Amino acid sequence: MMIARTYRHVRWVLLCVAATAVACGSSGTMATGTGGASGTAGTSGGAGTSGGAGTSGDAGTSGTAGTSGSAGTGGPTGGGGSAVTTGTAGTSGSAGTTGSAGTSGSAGTTGAAGRGGTTGAAGSTAGRGGTTGAAGSSGTTGTAGAAGGAMPSAGCTSATTTPASGRFTIDASGTSREYIIKMPAGYDPRHPYRLIIALHGAMYDDTSVDAGGPPTAAGAGPYYGIEPLSGGSAIFVAAQATSSGWTNANDLPYVNAMIARFESQLCIDQSRIFMVGFSMGSIETIQLGCTLGNVLRAIAPMSGSLQGRSCTGNTPIAYWGSHGTNDPTIPIAQGRGVRDTFVARNHCTTTTVAGSPSGCVTYQGCDAGKPVGWCEFDGVHQPPPYSGSAIWTFFSQF
């Protein structure tokens, strides 16, 4: 009995050994447990993106744990997938230093056409990754100088109304006076114009001067024949004497008031203000030339005299005069006396050079820009027949 039992036991052991991967049971055969499945390896983390401040890489996902076997002895739990080491963050890029902006060029100097300012230096080289500095702005172009040495009046920049030709009144030291003004066609409020003031004779008025009537030669035109030749380059004014005529105490305030108004309301070249007159108007023109040598550029008296008065002041002034050799009203000797006064004032010599028209001469050696011209013609108390062309030629040289 014992031997039989031992035999069965040995046979059972041998069967156990022979069986591959089979667990032994004390009674009945037990089912072999299934080993746990290996865990899935974790996904590698992506490397961090390099940048201004690099973005950290995403950490790897942990592996899923293996499922435990049922029944038989559980197989080893699948090892969790090793987490991938976090990607190293990209090193932050150093911000480039911004280049300094170039220095602005200085403004151009005033001149015939002002020179442009010097261009500013370019900005310094940008730092690593930085933006290059912008180049300096060019200097502002200088304002163009007034053509031919013009002296624009305040009205060239401040006038706000469009001037009109016609008759106007003005207060002269409490006395109301009148004048007629003729504006050039196409008047440009920013262009400095010559100003020519014309004075009438005792037998005439401002209307006759503005209309080109007597005593101007027939057909010569307004303002003693000067205006038609000016080509729109001058503003003309016909002044009106008081009822007592010229050479009264209010005439100087009157002329000063007109000039002040024109300079403030119109665009006048203050270095080119002229005066012309005939007979009594010529006598007043001479007196104003003596007094306002620093205001008037030149005068052109026709058939005039000093009328027994002195020529006050000592400022040289360009002078052109004419006189009829047979003048019965103001003898030519008086006209020659006025001429000699300005020859001396302008430091001319007595040497003359014949000019045009016939009977006209120019004195030599005068102060620069202060010439003296003189014309005698076969006539009486009247403007010369060539008054317009001769006077415009004289005025327009300035």
C-alpha cells in the first residue's frame, strides 16, 4: 500500500517536471496564469523651441501599467515607461540694442535759394538682433532770398484782403486826404512791387494823372506815360493836393501816411519807392526828395524849382529832371538850380555824357546807385513829349 502510494507520487512529480510552464496542483490541474503585458514606453518629450525666451519642451507621457494576470500567480507588473526627460528650454535671444537715430540736419541758410541743411548722420549699428537706427532727417531748405535785393513790406505776409483800384481817403494828422490807386493786373500778394507816387500840377488833379489827360502828351497814357510801360511791375498812386495846393504843412504827413498804409496792406518793395511830379507837383516832389532821401529811391520832377526854399536833409537820392527851354512859368534857370543841388548832394562831377533822347545827359562820378540825369527840350511849361519812356528807363534801372 505504501509502495503503491509512493509510486503514484513519483509518477506525479515526473509529470510535473515534464510539463512546460505548468503549475502543479494538489488535486486537479490548475490553469496557468497569463503574464502581465509589458507597459508601453512613454512618448519622448519634444525639444523646447528656441526663441526670445525658449519654450520648455513637453514632458513625455508616462507608460501605462501592465494589466495583472487573472487566477494564477500574477505575472510581474509591467514596468511603467520611463518618462522622457523634459526638453531643455531654448536659451533666450539677447535683444539687439536699438540704433540711435541720426541727428537732424540743421536748417538751410537764407539765400538766393537757401542751401539744404546737412543730412543727419546715420544711426549707430544695431545690436545683435536690434534694428538699425534711422538716418537723420535732411535739413529744411532755406527760404529763398528776395530777388534783386528787394525789401518786402509787412503786407507781403500779413495782408488778408484783395486790394482794389480806385479812390480812397486817408487820415493825415487829423486831415482827411484822398488818393487814387491803380493796382497791376494779376497782382500777386507775395511779390514785392515798385510803388510810384505821382503828383499833379496846380491846374490839374489826381483824376487827370490817373487817366493820362493833360498836361501829359496826347496818347502817352496814365501817370505821365509811365504806367503803360511798367508791364504790371508797379503800383501807381495819384496823390491829391488840398484846396490850397501843394507845399503845405500837411503834405509830408499825408505822404508818410500813404506809404505806411501801402506797406502794411500791400506787397511793396520798400527799397523801390519813387515819386514823379509836374509844375507845383514837381516842386513838392523836390521837397520830399530832400526830406525823404532815406525812404524814396529816386525822384523825377518836371519843370520844377525850389521856390526859394532850401533843400533840407543831406541824404543822396537818385535824381532825374526835365525842363522846357522856353518855360514862361518857371524859368529853366530855376530848374537848373535844382539839378545842381542834387549833383552836389550825390557827389557827382560836372562832367556829363550825352544820353537818349536828344538833349539828355548823365552826370559822372556820382555816388554808387545815386545817378543824376537831366533833360532839356524845346518846349514851354509842360512835361517832355518822351516823359513816359525816359522816366521809366530811369526808374527801372533800380
